[in-house]
Amino acid sequence: MSFYFWLWAGIAIASVILEIATVSALVSIWFAFGALVAMIIAVFNNTFWIQMVVFLVVSLVLALALRPLTAKLLRGAAIPTNADRLIGMRTTLLEDITSEVGTLKAGGLVWNADSYDGKPVKKGTEVEILAMEGNKLIVKEIK
């Protein structure tokens, strides 16, 4: 076996170890596969630049083609919480939104509320919930 064969074997092993160290991040597994292909090329061709091009092309193609798919599979389906269901809901303000946050009732709970544009909104106004920021709902007045 040539020096290049062992070089690519070392790169493949190092890439796998790095991938294990960064569990489910999919950082270096692509380089491991590229190194394996380059290692096979090294058995038949002793030209380093050809091996390097094969390594780079295989690694890049795998990363671009498979990373989005595998990342989605590893992440799983996002499960919305009850709070996520509040977005888009319409309700009435219990307290004015001034320079301080107001309050509203949504989903059976009383929440802090702030207007999306920073403008004051009066108590009793109907609003739509646009987003959540921590424990505060961002709302827009319905006209």
C-alpha cells in the first residue's frame, strides 16, 4: 500500500472520530466518505492531485445532496406546544398596552402583551396574536 492510501485512511478515521465527537451535527461524515473513495483511487492511481479532486468532489456532493435530508431525519418532526397554537388567535385586551406591556386572555391564561409596532393600544380592543417573545405575546390591533 502506498503512502497516500494510509493518508486517506487516516483522514477517514479522523473524520469518523470527529463525527462521533459532534453527535448528530453531521460535520465531518462527508469527508470520511470522500476519504474512503480517495483511498480506493490511491490503490489504482498514485497521482495525489487526482485523489484530492476525487476527495473534494465526493465530499462536496454528499454534503450538498444528503445533509439537508439527513438533518431533517435526525431532527424529527417539530411538535408545536400549546403556546404555539395562540399565534393567529384573536382576543380582547384586558389592560392597555402603553410604554409598559398590557395583558390579554388567550388559551385560558392571562398573558403579557405588547404591540408589534410599539404604539399604545386601549383596553377592550380586539387584537390578533402575531408572535411570542418569551412569555409575552406580540399583537396587532384589528381595525
